[in-house]
Amino acid sequence: ALMWLQQFSWTDIEKQEEQTLKVAIEKLSAIDGLKFLATKNVSGCVSFTIDGVHPHDLTDMLGEKNIHLRAGHHCTQPLHKKLGIAASTRLAVGIYNSIEEIDALAKEIQFARERLT
């Protein structure tokens, strides 16, 4: 993995991750009931909730489609308590992610939301 990663400059990695995250935020923003915990000054990942959908249920459904997100506290229990949420879902992106994967993610989150609410 390190040998593969060394073919890219740090600038290229940052640009790719920034662009992928920007597209992800844009696509996911169109999903009814999806709320981001933050969208400004984010780097590498973004956390969100969906009204009426528990993050663990969402990540379980998506995991069955080989779409891997994280659900839980993410070491931010004080923030979750302040926001009044039990948990959140986190999407992390890297240079290995494509825009096509983000498109599939948005489609599958929408499908899961419809099934779980």
C-alpha cells in the first residue's frame, strides 16, 4: 500500500480528497432528512445523521453492498450529547475513492433511507 501511495504527491492527495469530499457533500445534501454535523473546514471525512435512521442500521445495510462507513460516537460523545444525537455516520475519503463511488453511495443511502423510515 505504501509503495502504491508513494506514486502521488501530497498535493495530489489533498486535491483528490478535497474534490471527492466536496462532491460527496453536494450529492448527500440532496437526500431528504440528511444533516451534516459540519461541512466547512472539513478534511478527509464528514459526519452526518438522517432523520429516523439509526447510523448503525444504515452502515449495516450499506456494508452488505460493500459500501463501508462508520457509525457511532467517533470519540465525540460531548458533541453528540450537545447536539442531542445518539450517534452519527462518518464517511471518510481517500485518494483511492472515485466520484463513481460517491454516486453509488448517494444512491444506496437514499435506498436505505426509504427502507428504514
